[in-house]
Amino acid sequence: MVEMKGKKVLVFGSGISGESAAGLLLREGAQVILYDGNEKLDAEEIEKKIRESLNGAASEQSSAAGAELRVVLGELPEGLLDEVSLTVMSPGVPTDLPVVDRMKEAGIPVWGEIELAYVLGKGDVLAITGTNGKTTTTALLGQIMQNWKESAFVVGNIGTPYTSIVLETKEDSVIVAEMSSFQLETVHTFRPKVSAILNITPDHLNRHHTMEAYIAAKERIAENQTERDACVLNYEDDVLREFGEKVSADVLYFSSRRKLKRGVYLDGTTIVCNVDEEIQVCDVSELQILGTHNHENAMAAAAMAYAYGTPMEVIRKTLKEFAGVEHRIEFVAEKGGVAYYNDSKGTNPDAAIRGIRAMNRPTVLIGGGYDKQSSYEEWIRAFDGKVKKLVLIGATREKIAETAERLGFTDIVMADTFEEAFEKCVEYARPGDAVLLSPACASWGMFKNYEERGDKFKELVKQL
């Protein structure tokens, strides 16, 4: 356990991760400077929020009562870095900022919120990353663990900061963590008992700049693992199959296309776990989650649970019970013979392709949003006669329209607002059609996050 009492720590970024990290550090007796470059934020409001969380969650922690908290906004004051002995970065803050370079040059360790939680927490970590499928796999594995273990937590990119549950963890706890590439950039000693990389396709290139840097960030999930740990990888992903040759951990593959000598695979419609012995897990018709990508998510969760020693009957029962994740190809309602699906979590082209493939009706599609420097060719090609009308919004709408027209898809309508886009979908959809929100882009600019975007869509459907 690393001693934080009396340490002066800079927490960089005031979002949910930053506030949670600051709260944990204060409860551990550290002196905290919470910094955010956005000078328009309200420093008093941020401090009040953190103090209130302290009073609620840790009134029994006497060290938190007198702990020192300072909130600094805007320009980083000269000399502030001379005061601190550790920086904890929020995942939303790029690690290639000049100020971060200055910290490293000054010899100040730069951790992420995940590293802080791992260092101060107890129990085993099962960690999942990948471009797509992370949230579904994390939620499913979390449910398996909660059905088996008395003390099980589901944290990370799925919405609950890891730091927020650290003080509740015990030696026999299991923490299921969804990890983004942003979070993995700032790990150092983080070592999951079981890790998984589900797939790797281009995403967040506006932040990582190159595909190589993005892949390297994802692969950090396994860098501290040893042969006593396990790493679950997708055999059908060329990058991951190659990565499997270099990993120190015991590698278990999963595959939806072929039988594996060792791993979890789809044999016809049966999920088979072939590790110590060949076990038929269940038929995919028994799952409540649809589509090949979800069968892969189920196989990855089963492989991770099995590698961790979970009894097969617990795995099997949970796979059959699991109803899926909100905002991921979520059926909302049928109105006037039109089925409405919320796939707001389709925030990149590859995820959105999965949304289209799951549709079994002519589809009116809402696309567009914040520009993450993605390429949209493969997404447009996946329309494949299914998409009858594409309604575009956001900063990427011209770029997507241009790509679609170049590839011969011209049934395109532009909308200035999300509400207008929805109205156009209702206008164009006929009984027997589907309306699908699966934008292939992030929500920023119009919404705070993809959840808010999905909630707005569901609200509009319910008003019909």
C-alpha cells in the first residue's frame, strides 16, 4: 500500500474521474490541488461537490475531515509544479500537452485514476478493453461475478469511477473494469488477474494521432501480467493474434469463425469452452443479446470468467439471463408499425456497422456527430440494401454525405438539430421499417455524452 498521507497531489481534470480521485486522495489524507484548464467552471461549486461526497461516503474517515483541497482553474500558476509530488490525470485530458511534458521533466510521476485506484485498492481485477463491445462484455462479466462472489464491483469506462469504490474493496473482492485507451495511457503497475482485448479497429485518432499509438495504448492492459495471469484475445483480429505471441500471460483466444484447439469458440450455434476439457456452454438461441458481435462478447466474458475459476453453471446461467446494455442496439418501442432502436453507443463506424447488421427491416438511420477523424467508407458499404434513408446531423454530416455519394448512396437528408432529424425519420419510415440511431460518431457538441443522446432519442419515441 502506497502512503498518501501528507502528500501534495495535483489532480488534472475536474470531470467525474477527477472529482472521484480527489475524494479518494482526501480520504487517504493527501493535500489535493484539483486543476482544470477551463476557467469558466465554478471553483466553489466543484469544491462543494467534493466536500459533500466526502461527508456522505467517508464521515468515518477522520483523516478526510482536515484534508486540504484547493481548486485551480484556467492558466496553471507558475511554481505550482514545484509543490506537488504526484499528478493524477483524468482520462479526458490528453497526455501530450506541454504541461504534462513539464511534469515528466520535473520528475513528477504522472498516474491515471485507474493506477491510483489499483495502488490503493484490494482484491483481483478483471479488465476489458477493445474498440467495440467493452461495455456489454464488462456488464455481462460483472453480472457473472456478482452471481458468484459476495464482493464484486463493476467500474471504469462503464460509468462508475474505480476510485469511488476503493475503500469498499476487500482482499477477496473482484473488480470488473472497462478500460478505454485513454485510461490505459497512464497505468504503470496496474496488473489484472485476467485481461481481455476484444478487437482493434480505428478510433480516437484525433487523440492518439496514429493507429500504432492507439494499438500500443490498448496493449498496455497486459504489459504487467505474468504467466500466472490470463489474457483473453479475439483470434479473428490480426493485430491481436500477433499480440498473443508476445504476451507473458497465459493466452486464451475466442473465435466466432473456427474451432480452436484451446479457447472458447462457436461450433455452429453452440458456444464451446475447450480449455481443460471440452464443455458445451449454451446455444446462441438461448442468449437474449442479438448478433454475432454479441456472441463474441458472450464468449469473451465466458473465457474470462472460466480463466478466473468461475464454476461453469454460474457462467451458463448468467449468459442466458443477461438482457444487454442500455444504448446498445436497444429496442425502444414499436409505434405505428415502425420499430425504434437506440444504438447511441455506436460512436465509431465499426460499432455502427454492428448496429446495421443487427437490423432485419428496411431502416431509416440517424448518423453524424463530433468528428473523431474517422473514415466512413466501410460503414456506408455496410448499408447493403438495408438502409433506405440516411438522416445526417452534426460536424461530420458534410464529410459523411460526400463519402456516401461517392460510393453511390444518395438517399440522404440533412438536419440542423437532433429533434429535426428525428422528425424526418418519422416522416420517412413506413410500417414494417425500423428507425435506428447509430451515429458512427461521438455525441460531443450536441450532447454531453452518448447516454444523453440515447435518452433524448427514447424520450422522442415515447412522445409519438
